[in-house]
Amino acid sequence: MAWYDTASFYHIYPLGLCGCPTENNGETGNGFPTLTRWADHAKTLGCNAIYLGPVFQSGSHGYDTIDYRTVDTRLGTNADLCAFVAHCHKNGMAVILDGVFNHVGRGFFAFKDVQEKRAGSPYCSWFCNLNFGGNNEYNDGFCYENWGGYNLLVKLNQQNPAVQQYHFDTIRQWVEEFDIDGLRLDAADVLDFGFMQNLRSFTCTLKPDFWLMGEVIHGDYSRWANDKMLHSVTNYDLSKGLWSGHNDHNYFEIAHTVRRLQGMCGSTKLYTFVDNHDVSRIASKVNNPAHLPLIELLVYTLPGIPSLYYGSEFALKADKQRGSDWNLRPALDLDALMSDTCAASHAAYLAKLGQVRLHTPALSFGEYRELLLTNRQFAFARLFEGTAVITALNNDDAPAHLEIPLPVSAQACTDLLGCGISASVNGGKLIVDLPPNQGALFQL
């Protein structure tokens, strides 16, 4: 069993949480005490893994890397990152970093060499579609392929063995110096497949349980997540269904998505989330705030590896503003949030979910089985070693009486969340009365 088989992630965007300047002008900062405190907070939520967004030297938002091997001065030093990872490991938490290997910032050494020497640079082959007969808004006197239409992000040629070796040497440094446990691959849906195959083979030599998870939006996830490439990918399909299925009172959408993904990916555990540093927070997407606990219950009990984006445990709201993501990546005051009764109550619910998942093997390893499905009610089981955990949900504004077929023989049930829901086992069924807009979790 690898550490990621039972992982529950807490996702932090460091430059935002630590209130760093949005442009890097050489400022020095001391963000790691803040990151350490939030990692400790994540542990109280039942999270046993940290996904730390970009931490290496960049020009602005972290994804325009200038130096892969030096911690961004706005956050601190390499020694600070070493101490942070060691602290997390001491507390039983794994740490993965953002691997931004598709593109670099314009300040990256190889690109600056091309700017200086043009066609005479030995690094011309490091970049895609360099054209010295063109130009761009920076008046470089040449143009190049970028990511997402942004010339700020210069696309690397991952098929070039020298580029691959540079990345592999970088990752080796990250493991040897910082002792990280895995990577989230930025823009994995446009990374070269051969590069990812070689990456998987290489990282297995560094740590046998080194985990690779890729950012993939659409498509057949099994093309990326399989035995030869990545261990997992971001489950954007389910992420969308979780909020729209509640807004539309349509559990069929969610159940169909789960069935389709299982048919596509089999037993591969996808990375389950409802918001992150690129999309609006879940509290801003749901029409009915009472549906938030239902959505979070699904994140923690459906097949997959759950992830919580920093601050969303407090039901924070945020949307993009004029195309900018910075509103989604704020500096936060943990003490102020914990002193807010409503925010703290929501965080306590997430902590309860997190702790139950940590101590319930069926939620990590159990077979998924759909038991009951209507537009507004949904029940499924996670079966493991002859036992079953059943999730039951009601997204209606009226109470619901559910008679759920038992997937295993049982005489009684336990309310794992302690919600006081009326439930009993009788005649081969779990009889449950769910209040309006409420869910429950039972151990048979």
C-alpha cells in the first residue's frame, strides 16, 4: 500500500495565501511560517497530504518559472522549504509540489540566451516553433509557441532529450534536497506522452511510491492515468457534476458521471475536488448553501482521492474578476476565520468528514455500488472485506423516506457522522428518514 492510497489532500496556493506581491521584483519574504500553520490546520481537518502550488522563482503567478531550483524569494529560501516538508512528514503528512514542465517564463536562462544569440543559441531546440522571421508584443524579433495564447509562457519542447534531462535533474534535486513525495503536473493535457512515460519510469527510481497527478480538463482520463504514465488526474468531469447536479436537483447527472468514469478508468483513483486556484469557489457556484455539506459528503465518500482547497472549509466565496484568478487565491487570516461562528462550524463538519475517511478503510478501498437513485435522492455503498458504508443524500426541500437495499447482510447500522438521523435495518433494507437537504453516512 502506497501513501497515496489513503490520501486526503489540502491544496494551498502559497503566493496567494502568504499575501505575496503579484509581480516579482526581487522582494524577499517569509511565508513558510504561515504555510506551516495552515498545514497544521489541515491536519486537524483530517488531511494527510499537502499539495503546495508553485513555490519556485517566477516572474508573477508562479507558473512562469524563471528558476526551477530556487524557492521564490517572495516566499523564502530553499532551507525554508526543506524545513516545511520535514515538519509535514513529522506530522504524518505527504507533500507534493507543482511541476510546471510545459512552459517557462521569459526570464528562464535558456530563453534569455535565445534572446541574446538568436539562431546562434544552443537552446533554440528547447522551445517549440521558434520563428526568427516573426515578432511579438515584446519586440523580440522572433515569435514562438506559447501556452494558452500567452507569450508570457514560452512552450518547451518536451521531446528534446536535453529538456527532459533538465527536468529530471530538477526533480532529482527536489527529492534529494526537499524530500517531496510527488508532483502535480501543470497542463498535463498538453504535455508530450513520451515525456510523461519517461517521467514515470524515472521518478520510480527516486522513490518507489512517488506519485504523479496531472491537470487534465476533458477527454478520456485513462489516456493519462494508467500504469505507464500518471497515477491520477484531476477529475473535472465529476467536479462540474457535483455542483450542477445539486443546482438542477439532478442526482442522475452525478451517478451517470461516476458510472462513466469507472467504465473509462476502472480502479484508477482520480483526484476529486470542487474548487481550486483556477475556478470559482464551490460556495459561489451552488444556488442553495444547504447543498454544500451534501457536495462535500460526496467528495469524501465517492471513489477517488479527495482534495480541499484552502479556505473552502470556511465556505468562502470567490469568482474570477475581469479574467484574473487572484481573487481565487487570497491571503487569509486563520484566526479571524476560526472566530467566525458560521465559518468555524462549516470547518468542523469538514473535519468530521476528514476524520471519518481516515479511519474508514472502505472509503479508500471499497468497491462502489449504486443502491438508490432519483432526481433528489441518492444512495450508494462502498464495500470492503464483507462490510459496507452507505452514503444517503436528499437534495429536496422536503423530508425523504428512503428504503435502501442492503448490499451485505446486516442487523444494525451506525451513524458515522453523528447527525442523529433516524435509521434502522429491517427486511433486507436500510430504512432512513432524511431531513430536507441533508445527507448521512452509515456503517452496516
